[in-house]
Amino acid sequence: MKTADTIFALSSGAPPAAIAIMRISGPAAFDILRGLSGRVPSPRRASLCSLYSPETQEILDQALVLVFPGPDTATGEDLVELHLHGGRAVVRAVENAIASLPGARRAEAGEFTRRAFASGRMDLNEAEGLADLLSAETEWQRRAAAKMFGGAFSTAIEDYRQDVLQLSARTEAELDFSDEGDVESQHNVAITNICEELRQKMLQLLASPPAEKLKDGLRVVLAGPPNSGKSTLLNALVGREAAIVSDIAGTTRDMIEVPAAVEGVALLFTDTAGLRDDSADVIERIGIDRSHAAMQQADILLWLGAEGAGPTHANLIEIAAKCDIIVNAEKSADAITVSAQTGAGIAELLHLVAARAKTLLPPPDQFAINARQRAYLEDAATALAACSDSADWLIIAENLRQARRALDALTGRAHTEDLLDTIFGKFCVGK
């Protein structure tokens, strides 16, 4: 990424649309605007400008123009927004006109946000929160992403970092100056106790449900013997014909996964092959093996077999399916009684599944940490544990440095280009 370049891209949705917003960021942003319109309007005031082709002077569009001088902008650079009419030909003509001007090039994926990070407008955690906010499809995803983007996690990490810095300063004082009498000696037990308190705070955060569950959806597995109504129930739960239904035992031979949002929670409903021990069909046996694996990986298990015959699972829900057929309504009152044919009990079951799911997710008013963030936080906690286990000032000092490095990596103070490429490459071109 060449930060000296001036970049541009369409930042709104794909045309045609009522309005198309073109962003230009970099040192030549105002010169480019001048080349298109002949002037640079007053900063932070919407102005109507005619845009012309730099080569033919043909009018391209009349646009609402906003000018933002850096560094107090989204990217930390001079920034221009062109609010164009949203036709494809208009957008294409303005893009070609900008590209023909000196110093301008088309932005790469996530480059606007990456420049915001490089200029200190946000750290890596806030950037990842923004990416999650842009891709959020459920209310719980949106609220957690907004917390991360708003800096709630970064604030907690900065507090940890300041605590570690103070511990490091006290440890270095013990190492360097205690023999001179200039600094009051602090017994290492006091420092290691604080390290342990800080580690416990990190462990509490690490014990929270991971962001991946919130983002990818909790796995809700339907399991039971053949012809117990799994596929019919799946179709009723997701509101469409996602699975083939027939009276022939063993119709479902492989897993069928259908994403759905229920009460603002992302779920992945999974239909499985019917469980039985007497199948001689090799393909069906493979499906049954996959069913057992899916049940082990399930966050919530809907059991449609005989009551009590399902596997041991922390979130197993007994289902009395086909309640419209008397012979099938044989489970106790604790089971959820449903009929996919009449719709009886479906709303109650969906509500129960959503309620169980919410207990497995981060609370909606809290952020959720992803695998990258979790790994660095674990590294910091491990280093602090080593401090608590040692009485050697040198070892304590080194482990505090390791903890500080891990926390710096969390926010992006310490990073690699490959890591930045991975994170910002997830954004669209205009963000």
C-alpha cells in the first residue's frame, strides 16, 4: 500500500441507485476536485458543483460535494466526498475522469480503513469491529460489533497495558536502583499479586463466548431415528422447503445446513441422517457416522427419538414431533410438542431455541472477542502467570515485557504487514 498516493472508490452500494458516493482520500484530493469542478468549496459544508471531464470539458454530473481537510477526517488525510446521481454511466464516467488526473489511483480493498488505522484514527480491534458491523445480519451481531467498533474492548486492553507498564516500572526500579537506596524497595509478592489479579481479569474475559459463535451462528442439530420427522421439522423451522421429505426411511443421507435468524440471533439448523444400527447401506452408514459427529458439535440438540434415548448434551431439547398423529405424542410433558403439518408448537420451539442460544452468546450489551484477539490475550495471561510463579526479578521483568508485547499486538502497536493485509482485505473496496 502506497500511502503517498491519493485513492478513490465508490463507497455506497452498487449502481444503479438514487445516490452514489465517491470518496477521494490523500494529499492530492483537493487538486483532483479542482481538476473536476474548477474549485474547492468551503470545508464541511455541502456545495453543489458541476463536474467536468478534464480532457473534453464535457459535463459529467452535478454533484453535492463535501470537503474535509485532514487530519480530522475518517482517514486522517484530506478527504472529498462526491454525492453523484447513482446511474452506472455517471459513476463510470466520474471514475474514469478521476483516474486520468495526476496522483490518483483506485483504492484497494479496505484501504480507506487501513489508512484510518495508520493515522491513529482507530486501532485493529476497532477496525475489526467495523468489519463486523458492515457484515452484521442480526441485531445481536450489530450490537456486539458496535461495542467493538466503539472502542469498548480497546479501552479495556489499554487499561491492562497501563497496569503492566506500571508493574514493569516498579520491577525495573527494583532491578536498577534498590541497591542505591533511591527507590523504596517493594517486595516481589506485592507485584506478583497484582499480576495475578490482572490475569484473573483477562481470564474472565477469555471465558466469555467467542465472537465466531455470534458471527457464524450457533449450530442447532436435529437428530433422531429415521422417519421421526426431522426434515419436515427443519422445513417448518426455517420457513421453506430446504430438505427433501418422504416416508422412505433413510431419505436424508447427509447433513443439510440452513442458516436462519431467530429473535435477532444467527442460527445454523442442521438436519441429519436417521440413526439406526441395522442399515446395510454403505452410503447411509457414512451419513449416520456424520450424524453422530454433528451431535457432538451441536450447540443445541433437538432430539426427536424416544425420550431419554438421545445423547448426553448440555442443551438437549426433547421434541415430541408429529403431535397431530396420536401414536407419536408419547413423550412426557417436559418435551416440546410440535406438528410441522399444522404448525402447532413451532413458534414455542423457536422461542425456546432462541432463549437457549442467547445463554451461549455474549450479552448484547458487551463486545465479543475473535480468535486473533483471544490468542494474544491468552499470551498476555500466560506471561502474567509466569510472573506470579517466579521470585526472580529478571524473570518477572521479562514476562512483563512479553505481556506488554501481546497487548501491543492486540491493538496494532506491534503488527506485521501480512496481518494487516488479512484484516483489511476483508473490507469492500470503498471502505
